[in-house]
Amino acid sequence: MEAITLDDAMAAYEEDNYEVSFPLLVQLSKQSKDPEVTYMLGVHYHNGMGVAKDLQKAIELWKKASKNGCVDAQYALLEITQTTSQCCKG
């Protein structure tokens, strides 16, 4: 069986197929510490895509991704909190 990749999850996401992209991201997060995977899980939780909307879970995931260098997660935290205290401290 071929290993799944972030590209697989992103292809499903870009087709608005969140019932596929979310489980792929969950699986990837168990196999990898890629901050982009963590960030995208946060996006799914923030918007309720393929999973129940959970703002606190999204923030938790974005903080983790941000600490691991994901600029998109830092920006998402900045947008949602309107303060740099959540996004820009390592």
C-alpha cells in the first residue's frame, strides 16, 4: 500500500472533500511531526470541515504548529487573537 502524503490530503481539501482530507491529516499527524499537517488540522477544526467546529482545538493545534516554525499557523493565531502574544513567542 502506498504511503499517504500531505499532497494527498491537500488534493482532497482543495476539492472541498473534507470527509477525506480530515482523516488523512489525522493519519499523517500520527506518522509525522510536520507543522503544516498540524496547521491544516487546525484549519479543519476552525471551520468545521469534516469535523465538529472547535475553536479551542484549532488554537491548540496552531500554537503547536507555530512553535515548530509554521508561518501560516502564526498568522492564523494573529488573526484569531488580534495579538502577537499567542503567535510570535517561541
